[in-house]
Amino acid sequence: MASVDFLAKEKIWFDKPQYDEAERRFYEHKNGGAVQTMPDVGANAILQDIARARENIQKSLAGLKTSLCSRGSAQPSLNHQSLLNAGSNNPADQGEIISRIKSLELENKSLHKVVDDLRAALSRLECRVAVLEKPPVPVTAAPPQSCTNGSAVQQKSSAPAKEDEEDDDDIDLFGSDEDEEADKLKEQRLKEYAEKKAKKPAIIAKSSILLDVKPWDDETDMKKLEECVRSVQADGLLWGASKLVPVGYGIKKLQISCVVEDDKVGTDLLEEEITKFEDFVQSVDVAAFNKI
């Protein structure tokens, strides 16, 4: 209640928006005629400027047509002056008209140059076509010489032809003598190459093999086992160093190396020959195999 009493005593203009709206409508109604007349005056001025610009453009286009048609030097200057006079009514369009005139003159010059080049190319092409279309000149045989003794002339002309044929027969186009010499030289070189290749020693492929020979037990005589292994002899087999390697439980194995020729001795042959000593050898294994 205290707040209501306070607002009732306070001087507040609650209806101000309504009064403002009424005032706005009053002034709009009062100034309505003047507002409508002002846009009409502005529109008339704009239409007059547009009409004046159209007239200037038409005059400038007419001047450009006359300048393009004339090829003399005096006529373009007159067209420039007439265009400038035509555009003097609107100074803002003078610069644009001048720039257009210059661009059109440059374009006209470039077009004239292109046309001249095309004409020159066309003339050259016409000349080439004319040369190609000319019919070939027929080769006319020389008229026979008139003489009283025609048979004598024919005999004279036929005699050199026979001599030419005989000369051609003497010439050996295939060169049989030269071919025989070339074949002999080729055979001799092949024979020399074969002899040289036969004298050259052939490369023998060899391999290094490391064998593990295991005995039956710790009571096996390892020296006797090694003698048995080395007793294996073959063409292309060369035994190398050996040593005893412990295996376990007092048992040692014989590790021996050898060099073999691959074409003559293989691992299968070595295993077969060594395992024949059944009293000493239990098994044979290949520990390492390397090509030399």
C-alpha cells in the first residue's frame, strides 16, 4: 500500500507516447503537400540529366562511326573536336569519350595489321597451291635422226648396250671371293678361341664341411675313432683339423673339418663311409657347411 500511495503522489506522465504519436500525425498531415512536391521536382531533374546523357552518347557514337570510316589523318582530328564539342554540355563524360576513342583507334590499328598478315599468308598459300596444281611436264623423246642408212644407226646404238651387259656380267655383285675369305677368318678365330678356352683351367667349386662324430659311450677310444674317420679317402676330399668337444656325462664327440670338391664328394658319401665303423661311431651330423 505504501508503494501505491507513493506512485499516486508522484508526478509521472504515463500518456506521453500517445501524445507523441498524435503530434507526429499532426505534423505529417500539415507537411504532406510539401513532401509530395519535393520528390516530383527531384525526379524531373534526374530525368532531364538522363535525357541529356542519352543525347551526348548518341552524338559520340555518330562521331565514332565517321572516324572509323575515314582513314585519313585530318578526319580523326575533326571527329575528336566534334565529339569534344558534343560532350562539352556534360564535362563529366569528356574523359570517358576520349578514352573510348583512343581504345577504338588502337583496336582498329591492330585489326588492320591482322588483316594484312592474313592477306600475306593467303597469297603465299595460293602460290603453293598453284605450283602443286601444275601438270607434270611430259618427257618427250628425241626425234630420230634422219639419215639415209637407218640400219647402221640402229646397229651403232645396240652395240654399246651389248657392251654394258657384258660389263655387268663381269661384275660380281655378291662378292663370292670376299665371303670365302671372311668365312676362313671366322673359322680360324673360333678355333683359336676354343684352344684358348681349353687351356684355361676350369673353376672348381669347393665347400668346407664341419662334421660332428659321436661315439657310443665314454669308454670309446677317441684316437682310434679319429683314425677310422681319417681313413676315409676319396678324390676331391681333404681332411683338416679336429678336436674333442665334451657332450655330457664324460662323453666327448669328435669335431673334424674337411674340404671337398662339390662335383666329386658330398655329405651323403661322407656319412655313409664314416658310419661303416659301427664299433666306434654312433652317428654323424653336419655342424657347418660353407662354400669356398
